[in-house]
Amino acid sequence: MDGKLTDMLHLDLEPVGVFFGNTSAACDVSAEPGKRNCVVPFLLSAARGKVVGIDEEGCTCPGGTVGCCFGDGFTRKNPNIHKMLSQGMGDAAPPQAPIHLVEGERFFCTEELAQKWRNNMPFSDRGYPRVVFASESRWDEIGNPDLVLVFADADRISALVTMLGFHNGRTVNTVVPYGAACHSIVFAAEQMEEAEPMAVMGLFDISQRNASIAKYLSLTMPYVLWEDMQKDLDKSCLTTHAWKEIEKRL
């Protein structure tokens, strides 16, 4: 794959390709059933050069099940998600429950509002047998991905958001829905069905940011948008004096 855009952005983590339903790619890492598997470390592993496979059995996190497009993992794996995302279960929590279940993550003021968010999630019902994450340098082994997820800081995100409008002149090319750290995948998968797809900014889940992520946000998009941004790079904002000034601190 041509990594010219990646090079011009000076990305310190490779773009991650998301391949839905892929069962043939040889994976360096696979999510193991029986463990509490957060999707974000697998994405970061892919951004560092690995090919990672995850199926629903290995996707043990309810939110991750939703994010990886394995359907409504909340109902199947954590029907009390609306309590956890709001004010918690309090005294009704089971013994030895983690603090985020007892006190709640308080992303919503009430259970009813958390339930409203849950009801509006674009759950995928495609029934993919496996999802593969792979760094850009490994795409030649697999093919073109369905989505591209980029970990980047504010400078690089700014450039990418600008470049998304380079060939279409639209005012809005990026949306910022609230969800768990991996939910940008399911939101971007929904964009694959749109005539004018948008990119999805994410990684706003502070319950995950406090664990492993400091300076990055994510930008996830259908591959067609990533491919479009590879064109006419010699005319893009990445060749201007303004970007050259930013490059000095990258």
C-alpha cells in the first residue's frame, strides 16, 4: 500500500485497516475467549504493525461486541449497561461489583437517558464471523480494508479533518458521536451505507482514556474516504508553509 499520506502526516502509529468478515488472513494476535478483552489494545497492537483477529467469542466486552459489529452485545452480555453508564446500581449492585458498576460512570444523568442512547445505537446485524485489524504496511497481505482507523494527536487530526473536504467542498465531513472507545467502528460501518459518507471522530471514552491513552483521538472512515485523500497530495494543505511550521513540532 502507498503510505505517502501516512509519511506526510508523520504518524507515529500506522493507520489500522478494519476488515469485516475476514476469515482467511493469518493473524499475529487473536482475542482469546475467557479473558476480559477490551478492543482498544488490539487496535493499538495493529497500529504497531500486527495483524489481529477477533471473533464474537473472543470479544468478551459487551461494548466491544457492539463496536466490532457483532450486534447488540449489551442485551446479550450486560443488560444493565444503562445503569453503569448513568448513576450506577448502588446498594443493588452484586457483592464485589467493580466501582464503575456501583457508582456508575455518570456519562448520563439518568438511567432513562442512558437507555435512550442505547436505543439509538446503530447495532450491526451482519453476523460477521470475524473482524481483522491490520496496520497499513500489512494491507497488501489481505486486500483493501472496509474501514480505516487512525490514531492521531490534535495537529494530525486537524489536517485529516481538513483534507476530508479537499475533493468535495462540503462543510461537514466528520461527525462526533458519543460512544465507547471502540464504537467509532460501528458508527463508521453505518457510514459505509451512505451516498456521501463521513468520517467518525472518537476515543472520547474517559473510562478507557484513563487506562492507556494520553495524546490520541481517533478518526475512523470508510476506505473510500481514505483512498480519496491519497489523491493530489502535492496540492494539499500538507505542502503549505502552515503545515511546514507544524511539522517542526511533530
